[in-house]
Amino acid sequence: MAMRGGYDEHRDKGWTDVDWFIRRKGRWRRFRERVEQVAWAGSEIVEALRTAGFHHIHSTDAIAFFRGNPRIRPGYRTFYMAQR
């Protein structure tokens, strides 16, 4: 897998292009995808979840899932859990 990314200031979005190389029947196949990232404030996420009918909304710092990765620090990513 090869990844490269950047930030589009005009659209206020980050992006990552990912090239996957998967071996099938002795041959390598290449697959490509683009992942766009948008940073939302926590209050915006909670409001969107409530508007969609979710309740019991909880958030937690995602740092525990990225142990050993020096690029991810506390407060960089948050996971949300909600129930309908």
C-alpha cells in the first residue's frame, strides 16, 4: 500500500490517495481510492447525531487505538457512540 495526501484549503478538506497492491493468482493488481477528511467540532457531531434521532451520545479520545504512532496525539481523533 502506498499513501499520499494533502489539504485543499479552498474546500477545507484533507485528502489521502491510497494505492493498494493485492496479489491474486500470482499476479499483482492495483486498486486506487481517495479518502476525503473533514474536521468537525464536537458540538457539530453531537448536534448532527441528535438531529438524526440518536440518543445516549458518548465520546472518547481515540488515542488508545493508535498506541505507538507518534503522529497521533491525545485530542487528535475522537470516537463517538450513539444509540437510536
